[in-house]
Amino acid sequence: MFFSIYLGLKNLLRQKRRNIITILVIAFSFLGYLFAESLMNGMEEMSFESIQNFETGNIQIAEPDYWEERDELPIKGLVAWNEELEGIIGQTDGVIGVSPELKFPANLNNGIDEMSIIGLGINPKKYNEVFQTGEYFIEGSLGTLNDNKAVIGTVLAELMDLKKDDHIILLIRTKEDTFNTIDLEVGGIIRTPNPMLNSRIVLMPLDIAQRSLNVGDMVSMVSLKTSPAMPEKSIIKSLEDSFRVKKLSSQVYSWRESAADVITLSTAKKGGAGAILSVVLLIGIVGIVNNIILSGIERTAEIGMMKALGMREWEIVLVFMVEAAGIGVLGGLASCLLGYLSVLWLVSSGFNVANFGDWSQYGIPIVDRIYGVWNCQAFLYIFVSSVAVAVLSSIWPSYWAARKDPVEAIYRH
Amino acid sequence: MIFAIAASAELTALEIIEKRDENEYIRSAVVEATMIISRGNRKIEKTMVSYTKDKNALAEFTNPADRGSKFLKRDDNLWLFFPDAEEIVKISGHMLEQGFMGSDFSFQDVMESDKLVELYTFSLLGKEVFEERPCYVIEATALPGKKVSYYRRKVWIDKERFVTLKGELYTQNGRLLKESKVEKLEEIDGRWLAVQSIMENKLRKNTYTRFIINNIDLAPKLDDKIFSLQSLR
């Protein structure tokens, strides 16, 4: 057996050029997987962060009826934002920020054109506790969001030809379905990593939104930021228990429920990654099978000689399998090395998606750059896969070579 | 005539509105009309044929660009069909505020029911002359708790012909949102009807839509089947 292992390892060096080509085929095919995997995981992580940091917070509180129809932005089924609710949330461990919000459909009018947008009434100070929007102001700041001031995104500003201090009118419908208008002045312009905020949302003071919509102290939902040190599930359970005790009908939802569409998309993307891996494995298998068959053909006489000297079939198979395992190990190491370099670039420099159009229209809440993420498991997986594929795919051609008739094999050569 | 005017001077706001409704309410009609949408220097002309029977109406566009586009109103519901999309879409919610085929009439305006008397309280603001016609100026304010699109309306109703010559639609906070004016009246089958009117969206500059009735038949024989969803395709 040791002789077979020794011979297998020695054979690795006999056909250097072919083995190197096979190793490179494995390395580059698995490199593609590592790169795609890092990019997709990075995209997923950024999407989820974007949703939590700019749209939903970590947890949302809403009435079940509203939640069901939230995409329609109804002005019914609202939550009463009062001291009782604020008190319950304030006493819950793990909650580090609370932002009541009133979301409503509106038409933004600049005097010439009209555009359908989403109005978002917020309390700037509280909003800042939960969301990172405040860090992305190009002009003005969240502090300017008082009186009749509004904050809009760069894309919306460009579309509607608006600048800071311009006047806009929001045409809305009150809860009685009656037309009403809100006169606002553009107090700030933002450019965030979240495309929705940049293009479709007009932030405005909560009290003005409530007054204009005739909803009193009601809000659409309350967004919460939670401490990373405390599990989200336990905070949700704690809030649910408090609501049950106080007989409040509001429900608590994780950001994952808000981002269900993005999560579904992400799952689909992972399915795509699986498909890439299948292709990659196939390329590797073809390379190794090809290599072993060629080795078998070239060494027909040698195999005949080994059998004539008394080597058994399984020992010859072992020779080829060791050679294949060597190719797999070297291919895996080369994959990991190239993968490390490409993922390092992706993590540090990022991939500029702005050159490839607006990704937000495909439901991916990312602008500018996608950064990759490290996944050590993927490297380990690739290495193990490389060796396993090499060894397993060598079995059949090894048997094919080992079963040759020794007399005929020697005679023919 | 003098006696008639003298008698009508005593009418209450509600009575004036009822008389206006009596004159303007069309039970059944086939109308061929042209809609001219004006945006600055650009003008878009659309032609259509509409069929009305009680609370149902079907409008079909006939100009080349929109040929085959249809709108069906049945009671309080509105559907549209665009031949290119080959799909029937129900218009509801926020979509009702969008302009009807890009005009200054919103879908909501097209949908407006004739139950205004149940939704508003009316008061006579006074009398004015509009385009050389003596008019009653009546204000309608939404009744508390009623779901209405426009909180306040102001109408100028011809004192003699009981036809609306001008209308203003206001938001809850008192902003003038839309203004309609009649440019041409005709007496058809014994009643005065506006055959050319203009609607302006007061939130936008340099835009208006002119609506011209080219032909109207007030006694058509209409089969109820034409107001079915199947007829939209």
C-alpha cells in the first residue's frame, strides 16, 4: 500500500505540464465560486443592513390589519402613539431607539410636474435614534426638519428639479378620503445607500403629517432599534407579553417580516450560487477524469508491468487515486490562494454597481458599491470539495486503467 | 319669464342644487367628445365615445394613439383596459387621483357620484354675473364624518337655465385645487347642457384640459351588456 502511495505521489511530478493545467482548471473554476459567493453574501448583508438602518429598524410595532395592507399605505388601522405605548417600549430591555412614523401616499407637486411619492412623518430626534439617515445629508440636516420643512433624496430632487429652500406641495388624502395639501420647504437633501429613500420618500415633521391627515396622535408604525447584545427574539417576546398584559392589539414584527421580499430574493440568489457550484464541480470533474484517463492510456504498458510483477488491481487504483488526490489538494490550495486575493479585493475595494444601472429596480436596496464578505467556511468547503471531487472522479478511470489485461497491455506497447 | 326669475330668487341653496341636478342629470346618453390636453405649448387631442345609462358608463377612445382603450364605470367601481396590455385593471385607492388619460380630470372626478346632496351642506353665498349670465353662487361644505374628495366646492349656477357655469374645488385647508368653466352651452332636447368646458389643475402651471362634446344623443337604446367587464376586451 505504501508503495502505491509513494508511486502515486511520484506520478504527480511525471506529467508536470498536464497536472499543472488540471490544477489551474480546478483553481479557476473554484475561484469563480468563491468570488460569486463573497459577492452574493456581501450583497445580502448590505441589503439587510440597508433595510434595517434606513427603512424598518430592527423591530416594528403595528396593528395587524395595517401590517397586512402596509404596502398600500392605508390611513387606517393605525397605532396610537401615546405615553402608555412609549412607556412599555421604554421599559423593555434591549430597546435603544424608538421612532414613531406616519407613512402615507402623496403626490409631490413642484408647480409644474406631479409625482407619486411616499410621505413619511417623523420625529427627527427619535428617528435619529433608530436610523442612520442623519449621516447622509448633502445639504441641511435632520435638525432642519422642523416647522414646514421637508427632506428629500437626491434622485427625487433631480427628477423634480428641486433644490434646498424650494417650495413643494404634497397633495394627500385625509383619513376621510378628502383632498388636502401640505406646503413644505425643502430643508435638506440626502443621498443614502438606500435607493427607496433617495428616490421616493419625503421626510417631514410627524405633527404636521398627523394634522394634515386628521389622524390625531396616530402613527402607521413604531420602529425600534435594538441592542446587538440582546437576542431580537427575546425583545419581541418581552414586548408581546407586555402588550398582552396591557390588552393592546398592536403586534410586534421583526425586520425580517418587512424584508420578506428581499429575503426571498436572497434565497433565490443562493439557489443561483448552488447552480454556479454545480457547473464549477462539473468542470473540475471533467478535468480530473480527463487527466486520469490520459494517465491510464499513457501508462498502459506500465500498468501491465505492475500487474505482471504481482500488484493487485486495488493497489493500482490506489496509485491513480493518490495522484488524483494530490491534484485535488494542490487545486484546492490554488483555489484558496486565488480566492483569498480576489475576495480581499472585493472586501476592501468593493464592486461598483453604479456602472451597471439602477439595481434598486430589481429590489436590491444598494447604490454605489457592493462589498464582499469573508466566509472561511466557503474556503474550507472548496478545499474539501476539490479533494473529494478529485478522488471520487478518479475511481472509475482508475478501475478502467487497472483492469487492463497485462499481457495485451505490454504487448501493445 | 320675469315671474319665473322672481320665483327662483326665493329658492334656497338646496333647491337650486336640486334644480341644477334635474337639468344636468342625464339618465342615458351616447356622447362623442374630444378632449384637448394642454401642457405649456404642447397639445394632445383625444377623441372618445361614451355610453351612459344610470350609474354605469363606458368610454372608448377612438384617436389613433389610444384606439381601443376603454374605461368602464359601474356604480362606484372603475376598470380600464389598454389593448396593448390586454389586461383589465381595476382603478382604486391612490390611483384614482391620477389624471384620466393624462388630462386634468382625475379618475375621481370621472367617478363622482350624483349623491352630493347626501354628502354636503349647501349655502347660498350670493349672486354674481359670470360671462354675462346672472348666477347663484353656492358653496358646498362636506358634512362632518362624510367621505368626500373635496372638502369644499363653490359653484356658479345660471339663474335662468340652472346649469353650472363655473366650479371650484377646494382642499380641506382651503386651497383651490381645480377650477372648471363652461365655455359653450347648447339647448338640447329642451335642456341646457355644457358642450364645451375647461378644467384647470390649479396646483400646476400652464396646464388645462378642454372637453368638447361633438355629438350627443339623449335617448339612445343601450343594452346593459355593454357595461360588462367582457365588453372591455
